Amino acid sequence: MIGHLDDGTPFHAPVGVMLSDGDGERVCCHLCGRWYLSVASHLRVHGWTKAAYIAAFGLEVGNPLAGRRTRQRRAEALRARQHRDPAVQRAQAAARVRARSGALTVAAAEAARGRPHPQERLVKTLAALSAIRPAARAEGNRQRSEQHLSDVSAKVAAQFGFESFAGYVRDRLASGRSLAAISREAGLHKDWLSRHLPAIAPDLAAQRTRIRAHPGDARLLPAARSAGHADVGAYLRHRHLRQHRTVAAIAAEAGVTRWSVLAAMERHGIAAVPHATKRHRAASRSSSAAAPLGFTSVAAYAAHRRAEGATWRALAAESGLPESTLQRHAAGRNA
């Protein structure tokens, strides 16, 4: 015995695996650990059905519960019957018709829907995937995703009488509908179109982006244009990074809240500089004080002279700056 099921039933073979001996002649019964040509015919001893056994031990529905050689003998016997048994011939002809029509595929999908993935299939799937390069798997997934999007968009376009999906979306946008409303009309999730429009109709998505600015940018756009900037991003970069205006100052100028400015800066990839005006003025004062000493900043001057062994008192006497100011600038450089 190697373990117990959730209901306490002991088992003697790994879950999800039908163990066979070295010759492939016999298979191991999970319930008792003994070896048989076919476990299916042995299950009545335990009072189990084949369906219950397969479900309990994570095996595939089509598993014959027999050894490889036993399956080969049965296959050979069936092939021999094909030539002389009319009943077998009729059954196989009917099966071929169902396979060609796709009915078998549909029936298999219906039977599998909602059923947990059996452990035996999972083991086989992982073994097959391990032999495929990750790049090839990614490419296959990408192709399947693109094909699925193409199929869905073509079906929606045909449903509403349009030659292309882009034409359908353009018509609905012209009537004033949102992307969410169009998605719902098509029977899709409300966010489906906003997620997939760039992939399905990139020209239409780019056109829509140009036409419809973000609502937050729309509130800042009048201030940006009055300052001579074509877009909000350029306005914020110029005001905050070049003119060193604070976020609060920009918000007051544009007539919006401070949080609106911060959100717009994040959308446009602009990092907010705390106390931008004060820092700029402090940097200007530092440069002005260090220039007569031959340095670009007080921090650079202090670092150079300290490396030469000068004391803070000597630096203060030489520069005319307080020792605390020199130390503060040096600490900021080392931080």
C-alpha cells in the first residue's frame, strides 16, 4: 500500500498511472496490488465498476485497464473478425461516417465539458510538452490566439451584415456607441473590444486613440494649449522638468486637482520631483557658491577638499559658507 484516497480507500499503485510489468503482459490493480491480464474483469471482486475505478484513480475514460500484449491480442482478434463478421463491418462503417461528419468530435467535447482533467492525461500532456521547445509552444499559443480572434471577429461581422469587423465597429462608433456597448451587442464581454481592437483593427484603434484623448488629459489640454504646447505630455514636461514648477503650481494654473496632475504625469511617464522649485533654487545657489571656488557644486567642492585632508572649519573659512551647509551638501552627495 502506498497511500489512501480522500474517502480512506487504500491504493497500491500510483494515482494517474496504470502500472504494467516489464513484458507489458499484466497490469497492477490499484485496490489490491495484484497483477492481472485485465483489471476490468477483476473489479467485480472488489464490488467496483470500471467507471468508478477510472474516476477514483485519475485514469482516462478510454483506458482499457489491460496490459499492452493483451490489447495487442484483442486488436488482432478484432482485425480477423473484420473480414468475416458483417456486424463488425457495419459498426465500423457507421463509425467512419460519424468521424468524417465531426459528430464524434462534438460528442467527445460534450462528454469532456465540466469533467476534471484526469491525472493520467495530465502526466501524458506534461511529458509531451517537455519535448517541445518553450519558444515553439509560445509561437503555437500566439497563432491559436490570433486565429481565435480572427474567427470571432469574422463571425460578428457576418452576424450584423458587414464585410469586415472594422467596418462594423466604425459604424457603431459613428452612431455614438462606446466600445463596451459594442462588445455587449456582439455578445462578448464588455472589455473584449477595448482589449483586442489594436490586434484586430490596428488602423481603427490608432485613429480612435488620436481622436479620443484620455478624460484626464482633456481637462489639462486647455492649459497646455494656452501655454503653447500641442499635448499634455509636452506641457507637463516643460513645466515640471524644465521650469521646475511644483505639482501644486501646475494644478493651480490648469484649474484641476493635484491628483489629476499626478495621474496625468504617470500616464505620460513623467516622474514627479518633490519640491521641484525649492530643489532647483537650492541647486542654483549651490552652483553660484561653488563657481568662484572652481567647482560645479558645493558638494563637489567639499568632497574634493575633504579628500585632501582639509577640516570642516578650514573649508568654512575658505568658502565663506557655514560648516553645517558644507556638511549637508556633502551628505546629500553621498546618499
